[in-house]
Amino acid sequence: MQSSDAYDVDVVRTRSDRSAFIGFPHVLHRHEPLWVPPLRSEQRRLMDRGSHPFYEFGEAQFFLARRGGRVVGRIAAVHNPNHNLFHGSKDGFFGLFDCVDDPGAAEALFTAAASWLRARRLVTLLGPVSLSTNYECGVLTEGFDLRPAIHMPYNPPHYSRLMSGSGFTTAMELLAWELPATFHENRKLLSLLRSGSDRGIRIRPLEPRNFAAESDLVKEIYNSAWERNWGFSPMTDREFDAMARQLRPLLKPGLGVVAEVHGEPAGFALAVPDFAPALAAANGRLHTWGIPLGLLRLLRARRGLDRVRAMVLGVREEYRGRGIELLLGMELSRGAQRLGYPVIEASWMLADNYRANRAMELAGARVIKKYRIYQRPLERLARSPR
């Protein structure tokens, strides 16, 4: 145990601790009408060192902060050696951060996470990042009046204040764009694009019947197309396969497309229906005492879904500058329109990704939400580990 004034910060060790860690956001945000409760089963999986593929190479420690015996905050300290090897850095991360509006509680949590990471000879603390940037990350800083898209965070405004008040500065901003599903009809865009067939470019749909082969192809493009992006951490085969299995039930025809240039894979894009309202209806549980009440509420609510989230769109570096990004995006737009979804949210995009953000502007999109990843030197936070 570490104690900071009136705050006790403990490592999550027991089943009761884990339940408190998973349950705390549900208590803290129960009056937030736009917060989408994560599935408790997914939260348990994220913490499961025995089955989640991240723990085959990485480490995480989970902490609870209490005051007067009452939980007031939680945090995960994350050591991702693959990230540091790839970037030649010594970064530690924090994630799964939830806290009451109390600077003392937040500082106690950051100090506990920093102490654990300092013991691993890391020098910088970045976050919030849930295990890696391949999973949910960022703290919402603009767009509090909008429901988050699926697999995107939502938090009250005081989270950002707690981080900046603890001496964190901005490491990177992330943007969420909104655009109509009719943007493939935009004449300005069409005039910018010459015939793709004249340049050997072909846009084709992902083939669900060949899921394993298509997954391997997308994995190869993903680790190549994103390798120069800020904060990128290459996914292992097991990580990618696990994520593909998780997303597979959400896939819809026309919302996954691959770009080929003279038969060679050059890029891909993927969108999924935004199930956030349906997840909100489930309230964190698909089953209660063996009865699928949450699942039934989810299935009922999914009939009213009105948008898709474009999760990833990338092109290998050697094929950029040919309009392939726009061609992929326009094909997703056609797919969304055919399926009856009038709106697309593209999230997230790095604020410094000029090419992608310029393409959004050309498509008539607007930024509707902003997220931030913070950083702070560890030596300014950490006390000696006990």
C-alpha cells in the first residue's frame, strides 16, 4: 500500500479488488447520460494476464485509490516493451483512468503508477492509453455533448483538468470527424480523382468467406501503413487475431475494403456500425443471473443505429499521393449509404496527420470531438517504490 495524505492506493490483488476496479466507473458515471458503460466481461478480459495477448510481451499493474474506505479512483500502469523497442524510447503508460474531481486523489494515482514504472527504468509517463494505442486511448477534451462512438472514450471535463493540474502537458491530440454518407457524390472530390483503373488501382470488398486470409492481409498492411505514425505500436499476430475475432460479429458487407495496385495490396479501410447506443442499453452486462437481459436490450436498441464509425484507413507509404485514401473513403461512404447509415464518424486521426485531415476537409467533414494524450517526466511524479 502507498498512502498520500488521506488517500490509500492499493494494488488490485483479490477478486473483490478486481470487481471494485471494474465497477468504479459505473458508480462514478451513473448520472452521466452520454457515458457508455463498457461490458464488464471485456474489462475483465483486458485485465486477464493469463489470456489477453498483450501480456505475452507487456506488463500492467492496476491500482485503486481509496479515501475513508471509499474508492475514489483507479488507474493502470502499463509497460509496453514492444513500443519502446520500436521507437527507441523509455515510455511508460497509464490507462483505465477514472477519478472523482479531486486533485489529491488523481495525484496519488499518478504517483503510484509512476513508482511502478520507474522501477522498470522508464523515464516518461504517457496516457491515457489502455495497454497500447491499438486499444482505447485519449481523454475527451471537446465534444462533451455527444455520445462517444463504439470503442471511443467518454469522460467528464474534470479529467483533463486533473491531468494538466498534475503537471502533464499535451503529447498529441486526436480528432474525430463527422461527414455524411453521401460524400462519395461530392463533385469536387470526383474532379480531383482521375480514373483509378488507369493507374492500376482496384478497390475491392473484404471477403468474409476468406476471413483468415483477409485478416492476414490486413494485418500486413496495418503494420506497414501505420509504422511512421506517432505512438504506433506494431501488433503481434496474436493481438491482431484476437482483435479481428472481436470485430468480426460487427462487420457488414461494404464496410471493409482493400486497395490493390497492379494486384499488390496497397491499403485498406474498415468501418463498423456504431453500436454505442446498443451497448448503453445493455448497461455493461449481457447476462444477469444467467438471463440475457442485457443482450435482449442490446439487440432491440441496435435497430435504431444511425451511423458507422470508420475505425481505420491507411495506405502503404510507397502508394501514397495517388488518391487511394480518398478512393477507400468514398467506397466506405457508398457502403454506409447502401446499408442505410446516413452519417460516418471517422475516429480517431492524429492532429499532425496533414494528409488525412486535409482529405477530411475536402470531403466536407467537420471535427466534432477532440481527445488528448498527455505526457510528464516520471522523475517529477514517482516516489521510491515500497
